[in-house]
Amino acid sequence: MFSSGFDFYERAGIVCRSIPYGKAATYGQIALLCGKPGNARQVGYALNKGRLGEDIPAHRVVNSKGILSGAAAFDTFDMQKMLLQGEGVKVERTEGGWKIDLKKYGWKTMLEDAKRFRQIFEEKGI
């Protein structure tokens, strides 16, 4: 079956909407759960350009080191930090930028989660 880039965006939107309150996921983790493990940059692009649809908790997406890297997608440079802090996520200033502890605040996904998303994608034909 042919899969368009829009299918990836729809998948990424579903995954992003599933990130729990008070947790964060990485761009790579989202791509992996979408079945496209090499597409972390495409997740970032889609978030930045608003391609994932409505009600996306983009503030819950960070890079693989836990660095908040989505400032361009928000109204102010510190909005992502403030939204995460509002959910109880501790954000610390580091040389690399604002950072969260992924061991503590990272969304722990399992094989069962990947299977559940795959089933959702199959049901939607994406």
C-alpha cells in the first residue's frame, strides 16, 4: 500500500496527542511509534509547521537529550518551558539549553504501545 507524507503526519498527530500530561517524548520516539524510526527531523518539521492537526501538545516534545528545542513553534521563546513546568515537569538551565530529565519525565513506551498504535493506523488506513 502506498503511504504518503500526509499519512506520516496523521500518525504523528495521533502519537503526539497520546503523550501523557506531565511527560515528554522525543522526536525520535514519536517517529519510531509511527513506524518510521529514521524520521525524527520530519516530526520536528511537522510540529514547527503545524502539520499535525489541532490540539497537539507540542510542548511535550523534546530532543533525544531532553533539551527543549521547539522554541520556534511557540509564541514566546520560553513558552515550552512554562507549559512543561505547569504540568509539574522540572526544567533546568544547562549549557546546551533548557533541559528535562528524560529518566524521570520521559514517556515510557513499550512494545504494547507500538502495537496499539499500529492497530490504530491500520484501522484508519494510514
